[in-house]
Amino acid sequence: MLPQPPASVVLEDDREHLVHPLQFAADHQRPLVFVRGQGATLTDIEGNEYLDGLSCLWNVNVGHGRTELAQAAARQMEQLAFASNYVGSVTIPSAELAARLVALAYPNMRSVYFTTSGAESNESAFKTARFFWKVNGKPDKVKFISRVHGYHGVTMAAASATGLAAYHRMFAPLVPNFIQAPPPYPYRWAEYGGQGGDPGIEAADAIEQIILREGPETVAAVIAEPVQGAGGVIVPPDSYFPRLREICDRHDVLLIADEIITGFCRTGRWFALDHWGVQPDIVSFAKGVTSGYLPLGGIMLSDRVHAAILDAPADLKYMHAATYSGHPTCCAVGLANLDIMEREQLADAAATKGARFLENLQTLAEHPNVGDVRGLGMMCGIELVEDKATKAPAIGLGGRVLAEARTRGLIPRLRGGARGDAPIGDIICLAPPLITTDEELDRIVAILRDSLAAATA
């Protein structure tokens, strides 16, 4: 066991010296001090146990306490903790992991550039897309189209692509040449200008209209999460991504798949665009590649994007770099993590368990404040409303539900609505570890049912 100071000491150090992501004092009145994780369970410093309803932050896919991942890190550190992956040198884990990822991903993928986070991966995707067009003699293709409610990180370019206003307000002005399109949101598509047709086709066509308005000669890429995660678990209609791929091809625009949440078996496939038979040009990934055991991310590049890097002349070479790109210890853990996923067939497990989990969660739709329950694989969302008939979004109810769930031993996550953020209100997001048992998934549903009842009593 690691040394464990008194909770009072930890909390004092926290209050005095630690700035948290999304820092706001009122949201940090009763922080949990987590000290242990095993399977789908987290334990705090007081010994209380909680079901991990979001795999911490959508990332602990293989569950907590996998000693083989710690051992993989220790073995690599003992031999070679770090060496640079800059051109002219390479390490065995980085080369092996790149080859494994390409073999698992879409058939058109060819190569990998490694990062240490999802936001850094998307920054790399944007730079690589611009590089691709400049090498190909189209230097004016510099604009990026993303979607409202999309989340792509909060570094400056990634935040500019993120379609959640709360992440913009205090850091504006944003990076220019990022444009927002409507989301493929079937439940509320009419509120985004839907005309009563297929919402998938109409939402994709809305992106085409932006491409035409801006001029295809100026648009570098469209970036899209296969399932919008932090924005509320928005699952697109089946028609959406095939149509979007056609549009990108027609106008010579790259398609970037942000699979930072959806990759690595989360939706029941290794990578989520497989559900619709679509291949992107660039894939950004992070989170599940190591199941959160060490920071690692990256971008996978299609044959034609990879060729642009290989064929570039010396005066146009790929001048993109990071100290920890291809970090050998992180890559060694990534390899061990893939071993677990393949051995335990976690893509199939996520598909089977996820379908059962979603079916059980949909029984919550009987509650008068539940407007929609949706999901794909092991990621689900419960949208809360003030009134089922009008779909008026609930603001504030989600916080009460989360507080009730926490007292009952469940940690989900809230996509919190805000006044002026219509039409989305509060959405309870769920993405348990892929190894969560059926019994534990049933407990999650039962806790949420009791929490909804208590929060609305």
C-alpha cells in the first residue's frame, strides 16, 4: 500500500495549492479523495466504494487495478524509461504500437504520430490537415468545420473546434477559421432547423452548405466524433456518416474522426465509424489506448495523408514535434492494454453488455423528467426535461440526481445545461469500464432510478 496521509491534510493541500480542471469553488465543496481502484469500483480515503459510471473520464476501458499494465510500465522503465522519438531514432514500443494500431484500425490507415493527450491529438490533426493541403498545392484550404455540442479538447485550436460555449467564454477570442455546424441530434433535430426529412441526411447536408458558403477551396477538414460524448452522448442516425463521407469526397475535404472517447472498443467496435462502414482520413485517439494508466494519444493517418509527409521536399518537411511523442513507457503500456482488449474480446463484450445496459436504462424513460435515453455500446446518455410534451430542457435537475447517486455509491457525469444553452439541458452521461459485470450494470440502473425519484420528490 502507498503511504496514506490523513484526509484533512490532503484536503488542505488541495484547497491551498491545487488548481483543478474546470475549477470553481462551489463545485468543490465536498471532494472525494480516491485512493484505490479495482475492476469497476473506486474507493475513497474513508473506505467508501463507488461504481465508476464513466470509466473516470471515458478512459479506464479495461477497468482499474490491472497489475499487468503496471508491470509493463515497470519493465520498460527498468530497461529504458525514455528516449526521444525525433527523426533519426526510434524505440521498440513506439514502432510496435504504431504497427498494432494500424492493423486494428480502418483499412486505409497507414501510420501513427503519437501525442500525450486528446487535445494534443486534435491539434496535431489540424496541423497535419493544413500540411497535407499545402504540400498538395492548395495552401488556402485552412478552415475546419466542427459541430455544436462536439468536444475536441480545450487547448486553443481544440477549444475553437469544441462546440460548447462554456469552454469559450473566458478564453476568447478563439482561433480563426473554425466554423460550427448543427449536430446530428435526432431527438431535437427540428430545433436545429430540421425540415422533417431524414435528420442524418439533413444534418450532413447542413455541413455541405457551410462548405459551399465558405468555398471548398478554403476548407481543410471536417472534424466529428462518431458519437458526441461530452456534449451529451448524441448518437447519429445511420445515414449521417455515409452522407458526410460523400460530401467530403465531393468537395475534396478531409474527414477527421475524433475517436478519443469512441475508440478502443467503447462502442462495440474497435473504432466507431465501423458501425457505418465509413473510413476517415485522419483518426485522433487517446484515453482508451492505455485505459488511462499512462497519458498517451495520437493521430492515425490514411495512405494519402501519410504519403504527403513522406514525399514532401526538404523545404516543406513536417515540422511538427513534441518531446514525449512515442514515449516508450507509455507505448509499452499501450501494447499491454491492447493485449487485454484482444484476449478478453472487449469489443464484443461492449456490444453485448451495452445493448443490455441500454435496454435496462430505457426503463427510466417512464419517469416524467426523462425525455430521452440513448447510447451505443458502453456509452449512454439520459436527457432530463422539465416537461415531456414540450421537451423543455431541465436545468439543475441533473446536479441533484448526481448528488443522490453519489450518496448511493455511483459516480456518473453530468453534461450540465445552462440558461441560454438551449435546446440541451442536463444529461447524465454513462460509460462504465468495459469489464463491468451485468450485476454492476443492473446496480447502476437501480441507483439512477432511486436517485431520480429522490431528486424529484
